[in-house]
Amino acid sequence: EAGLQVLRHESLTRWYVYPSPQVLMRRLHDTGVMLSGQSLSIGTMKTILAHYAQRYALPGGVGATWTTLRIEASL
């Protein structure tokens, strides 16, 4: 719809282990991720982080995936 011709695209997914969910959240924040609208309360954030720690626990911390998409296009 933008009038671009996609010449090539590729995606790459990688697994990372973070020491804690808090470190993961800081990493997300450092990349520019923000909540839109109303902020979460400290209690709600602690509950979310505790659930994440329990569900995605790995030796040495918690796991998370990052997927990047590279698109090469021309007009």
C-alpha cells in the first residue's frame, strides 16, 4: 500500500537469558518500549514480574525471545 517493492526480507529469533524479570523489563525500557495510557501500579508490576519469573524460569534467570525483522525495499 505504501508503493514499495519488497526486494528481500528475513526474520531472526533468538533466545536470551536475563538474570531476572526486572533486568528484562529494564532492557525493554532501554529500547524505547513504553506503556500507552495509564501506568501500572507497583503492586501490579510486582505480580506480573513474579508470574513471569515463575513461568519462564531457567538456570541463571528467566528466558525471553527477541525477533527482529529486516526488510529491504525500493520505490
